Amino acid sequence: MFKNLRWTLVFLLFMVYMINYLDRVALSITVPLIEHDLTINAEQFGMIFGSFFFGYAIFNFIGGLAVDKFGPTLVMGIAVGLWSVFCGMTAFANGFYSLLILRVLFGMAEGPICASANTAVNGWFPKKQAATAMGFLSAGSPLGGAVAGPIVGYLSMAFGWRPAFMIICAIGMVWMVFWFFIAADTPAKSRRVSERERELVAHLKTETHSAEEELANAAHGIGFYLRQPIILVTAFAFFCYNYILFFFLSWFPSYLVQAHNLNIKQMSLTTMIPWIVGFIGLALGGFVSDRIFKVTGRLLLSRKIVLVVCLLAAAVCVALAGTVSSVVPAVILMSVSIFFLYVTGAIYWAIIQDVVHKSRVGSISGFIHLIGSLSGIAGPIITGFIVQHTGKFDSAFILAGVIAALGAFLVLFVIKAPRDRANTRISGYASVEKEDKNRLTRSR
């Protein structure tokens, strides 16, 4: 029962990540229609896209603190209900300022999602399966982006863009009902887990986290973790990851319409391609990292290989996508970039689970998400400015690639396995690697 229940929770989180991106991408899909109805230009839409992240970034961290205090079940459920309402209220926007305010509120409500999901996985899964679980549930994001094109495009053409947002609101509210009926913060708090299963789970969590508990324990406050290079570089790498992602999410549909003359229907179908390959990449990323860990016994190496190789590949492809002159190579290069980008998607959260005690996973996840979300403020606004004043997208593509490449190089040269405990204050990786090597030796 326990095994089925925890994967049921992962499936519910997969679905809410899908709904999350369906809601978020809906605005970028409907830009040409809203632009006409409300007379909003590209620079103003850049500010609207960026405004989402003012609320989102602040509540990434506040939401993480709330998760540590009230638990992921309650915080996630309330967040989904609120963001669904604010998404639905987009249907009543009557101009630039009302749309701006609604996007800020929408972003605030979405803020706690990653901290809630990461804390829930931490409560239900051992370390050796955490990246796989995070990779699978996070894969709902690109799948949501993939279906957003045809779903929102069809609803907008059939009923208008305003009813489309109201229908999307209803989907989120239905999910919230299922979540409160099924979910629990931990197996110990679930009525669907037997006493015997709770004892087995507690033993498994103690065994797999014993090395982590020794050093990354509850005695460390938030400030301790925020001074550690591995946390800071991971946060910056996530900023770089998000810069490409939010550039793609906010502006790629408009790029296809403006630079390649696609209509709404063609654009809606074409944007499915990068999202689908991104879904595959995100589902694979955590599994690949966990497999490398299983083979090498080196936890840091398994995370670092995936981050450096795939973030750099994504950077090269997105930069090249801005230099081509026809739609097919542009979509292919963007799709490859999103694939490699999403392979890294679960790794940032896996690193947090590797080195942060469970009592701080929510707040540190929120901090990482806060830093990453700052790119969501800067990226769309910078891109809108570039497009408004140059009439082209090529410089924006190249800039996204340069930023992501910088993140890959920082991970490569800054994140290193600690040599000994005396030289580091946070050595979860060293401890876990040593413990896993001892386990392998004993098993032989």
C-alpha cells in the first residue's frame, strides 16, 4: 500500500506541474489575441511576463518557509486553489494595468509549488530514489506546456481567449479536491499507511539519511546553508536554467508568429514539439543521475556530470537557434536545447535533498527557486526591450545561451567534493559517498 500511495502522490504532483504550466503558458499562447483586443505592445507584454515573477520570486521563499512550518499538503492545496482563481480572473482583464496586477497575484500563488513538492518527496522517498521521483513529477511541466498550445489555442479560437482562462481555472480546482482527499505530509501522517509499513519506512529513512543527519542536521539554521558555496552555485545554475526556460516560455510563441509568419493554429501545434522532447528529458534526468550514482558511488559526481554537460549543450543550441533563417531548424535547435535543459531539471532539487536536513528542505528549496525566478523577471523584460527596439530576436537567443554557459562553467569549477571534514562545514556529499562505498564493500 505504501509503495503505491507514494507513487500516487508523485502522479498527483506530476499532474499539478502539468496544470501549472498549462496555466502559465496560456497567456503567451493568447498574446496575439489579447494584443489586438487590449492594444498592448511587445514592450508592455515583456513587463507583464516579468511582473509574474515579482510575486512568484518573493513567494518562492515565503512559500518555502510556510512549507517547513505548516507542511507541504496544506500549502500546496491552498496555493493551487489561489492560483487557479487568479488565472481565471485573467478573463476579466481590461487593459495593461489590470493584466499586470493579476499576473503578480498569479505569481504569488504559484510561488510555493517547488518547495512543497520537494518537501513532499523528501518525506516519502529515500535519497537513492529522490532524483528519480523529482524528475518524474517535474516532467509534468513540459507536458503541460506541450498541451497548452493546442488546448488553449483551440479554446481561444472556438470560444474566445476569456472563456479559455475560466476553463483552465476549473481544472485546477478539481485537482485541489483530489489532493486534499489523498495527500499527507509523511507516511506517519497518512491514514492509508499501516503501522507496520510506517515502521519499515522510518527504518529506511533513518538508514539512508544517517550520513546526512550527522552534519546537515536541524541545528543548522537557514543562514548556515545560505553561506555554503554548493547552495549558492546551485542557485545561480538554476537562475541560468530558468533564463532559457522563461525566455522560451514567454517569447518563443510570439517569435514563431513574428519572425516566421505562423498563424495561431500553426504556432500552437509547433510549440508542442519542444515541450514534448522536454518532457522526455525531464523524466530521464533524475533517473540518469541516480544511475550514475549507483554505478560510481559518488553522489556529487552524478549530479555534476548531468548539470555541466546538459546545461552547456542547452546553451549552445539556444544561441544557434537565433541565427537560423527558417522555422524548421529554429524549432529543431530550440527543441534540442529544451531537451538538454530539462535533463537538469530534477538535479537542483536533488542536491538540496542531498545536503539539507528535512526540516530546512522547504526554505532552502524556496531560496533556490527565488534566485531562479529572478531570471523570470529580467529575461522577459530584456527580451521585450530587444524586440521592441531592434525588431529582431537573434540577440535575445544569443544572450540566453551565454548566460546558461556561464552557469555550466561555474558548476564545473566551483562545486567540488570536499576533501575532508576539517575543511568544510557542509559535507553531506562526502559523508554519503563514504557511506555508500562502505555499503558496496559490505555487500560484496
